[in-house]
Amino acid sequence: MRVDLNCDLGESYGVWTLGHDDEIMPSLSSASVACGFHAGDAGVIRRTLKLAKAHRVSVGAHPSFPDLAGFGRRPMALEPEAIEDLVLYQVSALAGMAAAEGLRLAHVKPHGALYNVAARDRTVADAIARAVALFDAGLVLFGPPDSCLIAAGVAAGLPVAREVFADRAYEPDGRLRSRSLPGALIVDLTSIGDRVIQMVEEHTVTAVDGTCLPVHVDTICVHGDTPGVPALARCIRTTLEKRGILIAPPSPPQL
Amino acid sequence: MRVDLNCDLGESYGVWTLGHDDEIMPSLSSASVACGFHAGDAGVIRRTLKLAKAHRVSVGAHPSFPDLAGFGRRPMALEPEAIEDLVLYQVSALAGMAAAEGLRLAHVKPHGALYNVAARDRTVADAIARAVALFDAGLVLFGPPDSCLIAAGVAAGLPVAREVFADRAYEPDGRLRSRSLPGALIVDLTSIGDRVIQMVEEHTVTAVDGTCLPVHVDTICVHGDTPGVPALARCIRTTLEKRGILIAPPSPPQL
Amino acid sequence: MRVDLNCDLGESYGVWTLGHDDEIMPSLSSASVACGFHAGDAGVIRRTLKLAKAHRVSVGAHPSFPDLAGFGRRPMALEPEAIEDLVLYQVSALAGMAAAEGLRLAHVKPHGALYNVAARDRTVADAIARAVALFDAGLVLFGPPDSCLIAAGVAAGLPVAREVFADRAYEPDGRLRSRSLPGALIVDLTSIGDRVIQMVEEHTVTAVDGTCLPVHVDTICVHGDTPGVPALARCIRTTLEKRGILIAPPSPPQL
Amino acid sequence: MRVDLNCDLGESYGVWTLGHDDEIMPSLSSASVACGFHAGDAGVIRRTLKLAKAHRVSVGAHPSFPDLAGFGRRPMALEPEAIEDLVLYQVSALAGMAAAEGLRLAHVKPHGALYNVAARDRTVADAIARAVALFDAGLVLFGPPDSCLIAAGVAAGLPVAREVFADRAYEPDGRLRSRSLPGALIVDLTSIGDRVIQMVEEHTVTAVDGTCLPVHVDTICVHGDTPGVPALARCIRTTLEKRGILIAPPSPPQL
């Protein structure tokens, strides 16, 4: 049994630092690296790639809408062609910089609003999948289970990885519980460990009302800007390893 | 006998168009494509690459200081590491987008102020050469003859191409005549044709005072924003071909 | 009888030029000047203000979503507070630069996607109106007749100006005919002149199916990037003046 | 006896935070607020202005070269006209946003590389002074004693404030000791207090070799990104107040 453990990294910019990349990296099997459009100037990208290399962590591109001021979290109504071009540009930049460090890009995970929009809008998801497939049809596309993003990846012939969030609660209908509601975020490390094991071993997750939902997990995400995330990442890694579960990048093809 | 004929293309941005790419492309053997930092958003880059492909023109990256408002023409005092990272990012983006069109990047030519600074500042030139060599040591680095840029390229083990400008006058000491002085720009097509033949066949150029200067030319540049440049490019191509000179991308290694 | 004739100007950026400001300006009574977020760097803004001053044309701010690459034409899902802050920043910048030329800002007209979104989304419209009222409650807010933008302006105590487009066809329900449909753009100058007179004198417009719709017009817009717009603006001005209609900036309060 | 105590604030951007504005503000008499070109988006500017207002701290604009990625610390070779326009734009934006909070802009202090270049380059200093005088000839221009910036301000008819740094050592020739040399930064709070009192009361400063240099101080700067700066600012304020020195914004005219 195996699962990937990923985090969004390289989200500093110029003098501004964000996240705890040095502390989180050792716990991960995959790092999604910002490409300069929501965060991550060229110097930050390079340092992040070197850090991933030092810890033998697999790297992926984390492309975004072009919105530094909004950190890529604000949906933008771009034409599909514009999205395809933007994703291709960002994946290319990341892949080339990775190659210069002797690393091969392994996956692509859209960031923030682009991820959320692509999860439910097939046109946007298809544009992203086209860009990835055009660049390298061996790249694994990350997306939420049962999302348009995963469907678009499969249709484009890409390997895909279904991603869940270790510390987020689910509604009975399978959606993530809104952050504006109580109980949306799970903070107890033991509970998080139990949930992760249940998702990986039993392919289920327990919703807020106790309902048991089916879920297929290829990669578990911890958010780089969650407080205490280094401890959270270490806890998940240790918990999974104790159960004999291998923490490793998704091995395509997944589906 | 052979020489390359290149032009800076893809310098539109969003709704703003610049240059006459469609008309110039058929005359060229190489196109230097803006990478998004002084001009050229992802959509413009892609259209430019498709156009180059359609005309079987070799493509290169045209990286710049990060300065859209100044079109990369204003020197910026960046640390060498920052320059190395910026060039690596831009070359990577261009190369990946070219690969997606089935094209292999052939050369790198710094743009505007970055080109001018690197021509005379060896530290900046070395930073650029390091980035190019790190990405692909087979890429040809373009620069003025006898410049720091060419020296840095050679030292980094890169093939290089010595570039001259078809329509610019030279001072007796070998420098380009300043645009603020009379006679800096040569506009008569016959004169330009004669000069180009002299440079390619005799390896000399006649300065403004009549002095005959030695010059070694691997590539001839026409500026995309010069008025009448499509006619100029066609004239140079025709003139050279009539003399039996092959117009083709620089074949590394040059030196 | 009087009406304002306005155009979006100052939409060049750095080396890139757009529009025909020099030719259009003499025909206008108001100019809406780009503020740097979709177009218009500080140098362009200043030249545009000087040009307006030379022709005694009233100036307004033309704030936008922050999207140079998309020319402010792509809706962005910004929080109302972010919109209020962005509009306040842009109006402030324009007003201060106008004051430095001895001009007093007279109006605010949101640009592109911000205009379209605010026309139908009261929350966005209120955010814009708050910013304008906070800066100067004497500024006239431009918007489509019967839009959320006009309603928000009135609610915020601002003078408003209801804007129509001289060369666009209307559907029977009062909306602008989509540019993707035939007949959306009216190109015949005589027809445009007739329509403008009808709108100003009779307060009606004839829809594509012949229906006569009521419309109240305070300002007529010609688009700076429409081909032939200098002639169009001159034609409208001449046509109106021949009927004895005064072309002048909206005189607040309008409603 | 009186002196101003100022700090650069509002240097966060989007999700990225920098500095300790909340803790420093209560100790200051003046705040120099980033204008969006090196830091400080519109939301950050507004929060900073509200904070200054709450603590009755005088506000000024802190304009910069347009360089978010480099935090305005990298000199750019801009034409004087471009600098004048950029400063005018940024001062206008800040002044308008301040007015919306009921505040009147009191000073202008160029940021980072623009400050350093203007200190020794009279052409750049004159461009800045022209922009400030054009906007409001009552604004106080901050600059180092005996600098081109102060000279340009005086020549332009502006009130000026000569600025020193509380925690930096001086060479015998009056220049700031380079940060790359030992002893450049003074960290002992008692020493800093003594130096500040000496500068304000005796108009002298002791250089690293013991030489006593004359210095005229109108405003003392603490850097917002120095570690421990809130304690430093409080210490300076307390030390000065104990000596009966009034901490207040510079009262123009200074010279």
C-alpha cells in the first residue's frame, strides 16, 4: 500500500517569505512549486528546487491565474486558450528550471482559484489538461476525486492523482465543509492520523454527520500556510509509516 | 559561405501589437522571441512560435530585465544570481513552449538593456552564460563581436554567434555610432546590401570616416520595430542569396 | 438641450500605443483616462491629461481590475473591499496627476469588465460608489441607464451620468446586442447620427426589431479602439451641434 | 527642541506580511507609507493610513522604482521624466487615499534605491523634487544631510527634513559605514539613545574612529525591517522625551 504526501511550497516572493519550506520538505514525497504567477520569483523557485533535491522529494508545477496581489485565490474569467497558454508557460518555466537542477518534473497541480474553478468547470479543466499533455503526457495531473480536473486529465490521456486534504472535514454529500462553518478544520493530530489511515486503507472518509463516504486517495495534501503544518506533516508521515504504508510519489498510470 | 539573418519578434503584449512579425518572418533564418518580461505574454509567444514553425525559421529565447513598462530598455542593477535565475526562467519558459510546438530552441539573445550591459560587463555576461549552459550547453549565445557576452559564452563552453546590425553605422574605433548623431542609421537599401555583403564576404565594415574595420559576422540583425523592416529584411535576403550566400541559423560550434 | 460626448483615452502603455487620442480629443467634452491598471503608465497618463487640457476637455478616471495582460476585460472575483480600495487608489492617482496639470477630476467611469460586472452586480457597484464618494462626492459616476452602477451612485449621493453607446444596436429588452450577433455594430455614420439625435431629443432608441425603447442619456460614448473613431466622433459632434444641442460635460446633479 | 521620528511602514503585499506596523506606530511622529511600486497594495495602504490616524501619526508617501520583485532596492536607469511621472503618480495615489481617511499628506521620502540614487545624483533628485513641488509645494522632502536630494528640495522651494539613521555607524568622512563592514550596525540601545541625544542636542555624531562630525537632524529614521525595531523605537522616544525633546513631525520650512 502506498500514498503520496504533497504540499504547496516556494510561495515566498522577493523579500517576502511565506511558509516553512525547510521544515516541511523532509516529510513530503511531492512538492508543488509556485511558478511565479501567484508567488515564487525565479530565485525562490530555484531555492525550492534545490531543497526538494536535497531531500529527494519529487517536484511538480503549481501554476496559477496571473494574480500576485491576490495570491491566485481570486477566480478570473479567462478564455480557455488563455488558460492553456498560461499553464503551458508556467509548467515550461518550472520544468526547465528543474532540469537545470537535474530534476525531472513529475506532476502538475493547479493552484488556488484555478484549482477550484477547474474542479467544477470542464472547459477550464480541459484547457489545463491540454497544456499538460502537450508539454509532457507523462506528467501526473492532481485534482479532487470525482472532479472535472481528474476527468479532463483522464480524457487527455494523462496519469492522474486524486487528492484529499488531511485536515478538512467533509459534508455528507462529499464536498469539503466550508471554512466559514464550525468544524471545517480538523486540528487534533490523532484525529487527522486516524482519518488519513481510514482514507488510505479503507477508501472511506467519515463526514461531519457520521456518514461513511467512499473516497479514493492517491495523494494527501497539507497546506503550506496552515499553522503548525511541519508538525502535521511529520505526524501524518509517521502515522502512515507505522502502518507500513509507503509514502511515495504517485506512480502513473493511476487510472 | 553562410550567415544567419535574425530579428526580435513576438513583442506584442495583450491587446497591444508591435512589429510586423507576419511580414518579416519569411525572410529570416532565426527569430529571437520575447519571453514575457519585456514583452510577449504566453499567447503572443505561442502565436510567434507557430509562425516560426510555419516558415521553418529557427527560434531562440530573447530574455530581458523584468520591466514591461520600460520594454526592457532600462538597465537594472541586479545581482548576478538574480540575472542567472531570470534568464534561466525565461529560457525555460520559451524552450518548453517551443517543444510543445515540436520546435527545439536553438539560441539565446539577451534583449535591450540586458544585451547592452552584458556586452561590456563580464559579471553580467557570465551570469547569462551560466544560465544558458545550465539549461542546454548546445544553445548558441548571440552577442556583439569582441564583447564580454561572446567571451563569457566561449568561457562557458557555449557555441556563440557574433551579431552585427545591418543598418547601423560604425565609428572608427569599432563601436556603433550613437543614435543621437547624424548618420547613425543607414536607410538606403542598396548601401545596406553592399555593407552586408562586405561584412560577410570580406569580414570588414567601413566606418563613418572611411576606415576599414575587421568584423566577423555569424548573424545579421534587423530590428523588428524599424520602419520598413519587412522590405529591409527581404532586400538583405535577396542580396545575399544572389551572391550565393546561404541564409541559415548559426551552426555551432562557431568558435 | 445638452449631452456629454466621452471616449476612453490614454490606453497606451510603455512602447505600445493604442488608439488615436490626438485625433479624437478635439471632438469630446469628456475623456475617461486609464489609471495604470489595465493600461496607461504614469507617462501616458500625464500626456493624456495635457492633451485634454489643451483641448479644454473635462477629465475623469477610468479605473479597472488589475489586469494589464487582459486589458481589464476579464472579470475577476474580488472582494468588495478590494474593489473599493483599488478604485480609490486609481481615482486618487488620476486626480492628483490632473491637479498637477491644473485640472479638476470631473467623473469616474469603471473600465471594461469592472464596468460590466458593476452594471449588474449591486455589491460591486456599491463598492465602486463608496470609493468615489469617499474621495469626492462631487464626482459624476458614469454607468448604463437602469444599471446597478447608476443605482449605487444615486444611493451614495453621487451625481450620475447615464451612458449610451453611439454605434451599438439594442435588443427589444433594452440590453446591448451581443457583439457575436450580426448587426451588433452600427457602422453607417448617418444612421449613427440619426440614432444619437433620437436618443438625446426624444429619449428613445429603436431596437433591432423596430421596437421603440425609452432611454435617458447624459453622456454618449465612442470607443477609442473602434476603427474610424475620429471620424465617428467628429460626425456625432457636428450632427448634434447642427441641431443646437450643446456638447458639454454632465452638469451634476443629474438625477 | 524638537525632532521627528519616522519609520517606513505599509510594506506588506497581498498575503505577504512584513514589518511590525502595529507595534511601531505608537512610537512614531511620522510614517512613510509604501505606495504600491515596491510594496503596499491598495488594501495595505488603507490599513496603514487608518493605523496612523488612530495613533495621530503624520503620514508621508514613500515612492519607489517600479520593482516589486526587488523591493525597490535595485537601481533602475530611468529617464528623469519617467522618475518625475512615477513619483507624481505614487504621491497622488497616497495623498488621495490619505484624504479619504481625513488625513493630509505631510512629507515625501523616496524609498530604497531611489533614495540612494537621488542622494548623490542631482538629476534624479531634481526630478523627484519637481514632482513633489508640482503636487504640493508644502510637502516636506526627506533626504540625507548634505545630499543632492536636500539640495534639490531647497532649489524647488520645498521644505526639507534632513534624516539620520539611529542605529548606523558613520565613517570619518561622514558617510554611513557599509553594512558589509563590522560595526556598521549599532545594536546596544543605550548607545543608540546616547547617539540620538548627541545628534539632536549637540548637532554632532561620533564616527567609528572617534572623530566628531557635525550633523543637522530634522528627522530620525528607524527601519521597519530591523529585528527588534519596536523596542528600538520605544527606547528612542523615551530617551528623547526624558530630555524634554519634543517628538513631532518636521515643521516646514526647515531651511
